[in-house]
Amino acid sequence: MTLSFDPDSLSFPVGHFIGGQLVAADGVIDMHRPSDGQPYAGCPVADGEVVDEAVQVARKALKDSNWGGLRPRERTRVLQRWADLIEEDAGTLARLEAVSSTRPVGHLVEGDIAVSAEQIRFFAEFADKEGSDLVPTDDASLGMIMSEPYGVVGAITPWNFPLSMAAWKLGPALAAGNAVVIKPSEMTPFTTIRLAELAVRAGVPAGLVNVVLGDGPVTGTAITGHPDIAKVSFTGSTRAGAAIMENVARTGVKPMTLELGGKSPQLVFADADLDKAAAAIAGSILSNAGQACVAGSRLIVEEAVAEPLVAAIISRMKVTTAGPTWDAATQYSPIISERQRERIHSIVSAAVRAGGECLTGGAPMDASGYFYQPTLIAGVDQDSPAVIEEIFGPVLTLQTFRDEEEALSLADHPAYGLAGGLFTRDLSRAIRLTRRLQAGTVWVNRYSRSRDHILPTGGYKRSGIGKDLGREAYHANRRTKSVLINL
């Protein structure tokens, strides 16, 4: 497969995907390619009427197909065919994703697309393996906890990993027997439509997956507040998550899964393998140019090894070069928009004014598109804007410690608790500190997710509610009913 391509050669499915077909709609939000800043398409905005149509179509499809009442293995087979089609369609998906997003095409085929197919297969296998339970009661009765789908699930996904985030939402919801109305980010919507088309081709009943395009204030609000949406799943910023909670509370009560912001620490002790630590730390902040909620953006290192570790990290940061996402050789991502790049630079500048020092980087790249230099800021304290704010860019802060208690104190963030990293050869220390780190995920001697989809992800504090991935995500898409029968 030839991965590099001409971005001007593509056409885009502008519209909403409702009832198994593309419904054309005018693009009203101008879309620009992050790699060169050029306009390339427009995104429609679904209002409450369009969202209601999608929800009613989903309800009817769920009833007519009896998707939630099929033999569970039938759902499994359909979803597995869907995963096969995703892999077969990798070329088209990669091109659609690379143009609009920050994901280099070379990372997509073996990374995002392959992982998305794996995740759908993973959740498909839960359909006939997880269900209701008999529970102990007295001999004169029979107690059961029955498990059933919610109905229509509303899902909202972010722009940073559009394809895999859609798979996170669609896989468990469909495997659990639900229908879905999903809104991708208005910056990166088109691969989600393509996923829905492939789902219908695989045998998912038309109308079970509906994609409505639009922004958060109009389309997102209509989804989360719709009375026939039984459950909401969202990945995005803490601020947007709070707005969703407010809207749900105002319009009715329903369960939510919210994976929100992060400001994750990476603790490095003097006994760590510094070469491996430097590679993992640099990789975590360079990957997708730091545009990930779990980005390890706070380096907290033992004083005795700070100097060699920092030198090793900077050497890795300096080898990055800007390149368009449609070039197979590109390894370093652009920032999603000019506005976001300006926000990154404003936080870096504020941190420098407050006493921080950029050991490398600290400015936009001299390149077409929205690229920002990999940046490492020293001389910061707990009140520095670069330490407090979720920057969502390739910016790493440096702090040092003398002992474990000081390391834990620096690691603790007043708002976020999504992930954390720990580098040490001392197994006892690793287990001891893992228990005390306030984070939903802790990586030891690494800083990245694996393809072990059984491991759930989710945050402490304001980093979210509930879990994505793992069996927890499947169970989050089913509700339980207690039954007691007199015999």
C-alpha cells in the first residue's frame, strides 16, 4: 500500500449519516488542514430537529431489528465482520483521517486503524460471555440480577484520535445491544461517517449507528439533553464534561461515562534506567505533538539524575521535523488549529514570565501549518501556568525532588488525576507509590497504552467518571434489574 497521497485528490462525505445513508447537508463550519492551514471542506451543524430524527430512527431500528434480543453470538459475528472491513478499508480511512486530523498517515494503518479493529473484536466477544447472574437467596425463592441494554446511547468524541475514539464508543455500545447516535468533533468528522458506512455493510442493521455532525453548543447539547437518549458517553475537556453534566441534570437524569482532561506526572528516581526513561518520556510528549489527554506533561525527577536525564530528553526532542500528515515519512504532528497553537504559546509565554526557562523550544515552528516546537520548561513551581493548565501540546515541565514524599506532593494535581508514570528499578517502591498516586492509570517503566484492551481507562478527580475500554466499558452500556421469584 502506498501511503503518501495528494490531499487535494480526496472528496469528503459532507452530511449526516442517518438510517443507513448519507443525508447531504450544507457545510457551515470552515475546516482547515492542520498540516498547511488550507481550507478543504465544511462541516454541517445538526440542530435539535436533525438530532431528534437520528434518535427516532435509532429507536425504530433497535425495535425492528431486535438487535439487543438477538442470539448474542449473532451480534458478535456481525461486529467481527465490521472489524474485518475496517482493516480492508485502511487506505481510505487513513487518507480521510490524515487530511483533517493531526495523525500522520504512517501512524494510522498500523496504529489507529488496526487498534480500532482490535477493540471492536474485543468488545464483540463480550456479547455471549457476560450476562445475568443468579444470586443466593433462601430455598423458597430464586434471585436474579438481569442485564439488558439501555436502548439509544449518545456518544461524543474528540478530534485528537478520531477513529479510535469512535471505536471506543461504538464497540461496547453495539456489542451490549444498544443503538448509537454519535457526534464526532466538527474538526475531524469524516472517518466516523466512513465507520458507520462499513458497519452497515458488515450487517449492522441500518439506523443502529447514526452520525450527526456539528458543534458542542448546538449538536452536543441536543444529544445529551434528548429525553430518548438513555446514556451518554463523552471524551473531551473537563470544561465540556462539566457542561454536559449540567445539561443532563437540567433536562433529566441519565448515566454518563466521561473521560476528561489530564495533567499527568512522570516520576523518575535515581535508580531508573535513564535511557529507557528518556525515550518513554520524550515519546509521550512528542506523540501526536502532546495532543492527548494522558500526555505525560509533568516531569518530576530526583535531583541526583536530573541533569543527564534532561540532556537525553532534549536530544530526542531536537530531532523532530515538521511534515504534512499525508506524507508517509512524517513522524511529528501539527497542532489541530491556529487557535490551539496560539493558546499553547500563550501558556508557555506566561510560564516564562512567571520565572520559567525554556531549555528547548518555546515557539511556533517556522513551517506551513500549525506546528509548535517541542518544549521543555524548567524553573517552574506548582503555581506556574504550565504546571496547572492542561496545555494539550508538546510542552513538558521540569521539577525536581529529594525524596518520595516530595515527589508525591509534586505529582498531586488539584484538579486532574487521569494518568501517571513511574520509573524505578525498586519493585517495592513501584508498588508503594502506585497505590498512592492519584490517577486512574499508572504506568511503571513505560508511558503509553498497550494493546491489552482489557485494561480500562478513566480518571480520578475532575478527569472523569466511569471507564472506557475493559469489561467495565461493556458493563457501562448495560443496566441491571433485580428479580426475586417465589417458588
